[in-house]
Amino acid sequence: MPVPQSSIEVLSIDSFPGKIPEWQQRGYQHLWMPYCQMKTAPMPLAIERTEGVYLHLSDGRRLIDGLASWWSACHGYNHPHVVDAMHRQLDTMPHVMFGGINHEPALTLADRLAGMLPGDLNRVFFCDSGSVAVEVAMKMAIQFHRNRGEHGRTRFLSFANAYHGDTTGAMSLCDPDRSMHARFEGALLQQFNVDIPRDDASLERLRSLLDRHGDQFAGVFIEPLVQGAGGMRFHSADVLRSIAQACRENDVLLIADELATGFGRTGTLFAIEQADIVPDMICLGKALSAGMIGMAATVARDRVFEAFWSDDAAKALMHGPTFMANPLACAAAGASLDLFEREPRLDQARSIESTLSELLAPCREIDRVVDVRVKGAIGVIQVDSLDHVDRLRDLFVRQGVFIRPFGDCIYTTPPLVISSGELEQIGETMVSATAEWARWPRES
């Protein structure tokens, strides 16, 4: 069956020269794409292979991936050290259930993660996606209190512009009004959502809220330093430190969602290091397995784990994804950690920060640009309102860069291994594309 004509008509033939691959024509009839109104969206790019920082299209073109596959491909694509580790594991044991079974890749990885994380973040629960890592943290937090006899602590506090995932529990932690999940109002768990405190007055309001409702709170979720899909908004290490202190004062668990910021993205291995804090739990994923295969983890402090350590079987954490601690994913993650230890990834992230700050600065003079900000290997151009989104994305493709503006942001999170020339192409393209976009008539 051919692709419906209505879908093809939306596609800009100039931006996609050559034929749509036969496999795409067949399969698109049966596909449900993410974050996409398929009736009106242009045909997705047909990618045939990856290499370094590049996506190779079926028509022969190649694009610099300015997003590192949603923050994950930190070492670039197809890194030989990670590929070799996965090949070796594939030949030995690609998967085995983790219930009642241990295997070396998982236990070695748990030991290494505990050694890399600050303080006593020592207990690693492996998951198969970032959203599940958040769900596990929610269950851990609620049961932590219940195992200690506090049954009323079932709600969480998160912050305006927060994004913590797409499963139902994680959705309840996202901004209830401004996130992509606002349509589910009334169908989700009801949580507390407040502005991130940025001064003494707002910090006092947070402390007062925790004090008044402390008997209801199981925990506070925070994306340390950088809020991702909720708008690429930054806050300082001092703000993060103040939130952590408020949680300690009110005996509320602090959960750091570092799925996006972990593993070098903000210029340190973990964003929490910049505030010198140790959360009660941390959620890791994305770059954990080098963008090669799905994997995540929820890591808890000793005191959290101790609440589950009991002769009473009912106090155990009853959760276990089928593919948790997948040996193939553990091998990829172990190889990824090798590269962080032996190659200058943190220096590269800091160099990207310096370069992007310089490259994107001219955008401050462009009409409709509200803010330009850079943190580590994250560069953001915030605009007043983002219209002509598909046309703008197409403009980036025409200039050899894959970037997906969303919300009110035009942003990049490139692989940490990107060369100076490739990064320059991303930055210059962001400036020129934003300037051209700003001249287009506003959509009504």
C-alpha cells in the first residue's frame, strides 16, 4: 500500500530529494510516531546508518546530529570500544532474567556506579528506561516511609516546567499546565507543583509548604541545574543546594532526575556535584549506555535501602522489569564508563560550553529571541513563541544539521566528541536559521 497522498503532500520534496525508501513506504502505514501529529507532520527522515556524530540518510546526505539522540550518544555513534564490548557480550549471554540470578556485567557496573557517585549512593536498581527509573524512585520513596510506619506520605513535589517522563506516574510529576501532559488533567495522580525558588522569599515559601504538608510528602523531584523537555531552563547550584537543605530540614526525600544531565552533559560527571549535594536517590539513563541500547538505573542512599532491609518479606521492593540489568546493556554501560575514565569527556563538555557561548551570542540581537543560554554541552535559544516548526526543522536539514526545535526553544545537545568544525557548523546554522525564521510572517 503506498503512503497516503495527504502525507506526501506535506513533505517538501526539495528537502528530501530522491525516492522515499520502499521500506519506509511499507512500514509507515503501520507505525505510530512519537510526539507527532501524523496527519499533518512531514515524512520522517529515512536514516540508514550512523557514524561518529553523523546520521546518514537513505538519499546519500549526512547530517550532524545536534541532539545526540535525545542526549544519549555522548561518545558519538558506533564507538568501537562500546561496539566491541557489546559484541563480546552478545556471543556470551545477551540476556537473562535478574530474578534470583546475578551476572558479572551487572554487578561490576553497580560497583562502578556506586564508586562514581557521591556520598553513600550505593544501592543500584537497574531499569530499562528513564521513565521506569522515575517510577521506581516514586515507589521507593512511598514505601520507604510506609516501612517506617508513615502511611500518609504518598505525594510528591516537583517544579514548574518540570519533565520527568511519559509513564503515568512520571507524567504526574511534570508541569501540570505547561507540559505536553496537560491534556491528562484529572486522570493522573495529584502532586504539588511550585516554581523553583530563586530568592529568599520564594525559598521561604518552599520551606513553609514542606513544613505545612510534610506529613504528605514522600519526596521532592528535581532536574538538577537544567530542566530538559519542560523548556531547557537553568537554575544555579546555589538554588539546588537550597532545595536540598529545605528537604533535609523537613525530612523529605530528595530525588535527582539526572537522566538528561548525567554523564558529563553539564560539565561535571553529575550535575549534583556542582552543588556538592547527595540526594536520597538519583535516576540515571540515556548516556549511561552511550546511546547504544536502552538502560537506566535508580540509585538510593544506604538509609533508603535500610528501610527495606527486614525479616519481613512484605517490606521488600516489589518491582522487576523483565529486561532489567540486561547483560548487553550492562556491557555497553561498562564500556561507556571506560571512556569517561580514559578520555577527556568533561574537558570536552566544558570546551563545548565556551564555544557555544561565543557562537550563539549574536542571537541576542535577533528579533523575537528572548534569551540565549549555555550550560556545559547544552546550548539554548529561547524565542517568544515558536511557530513554523516543521519549516524550521526542514531549514536545519537543508543546512546539514539535525535539530528539533520544540516548545519555545531552539537548542542543541551535541555528542561530547564533536569536533570544533562540526560544532561551529551547528552554532552558525542555529544563528542563521533563527535569523531567517524571525523574518517569516507569524502564524495566526
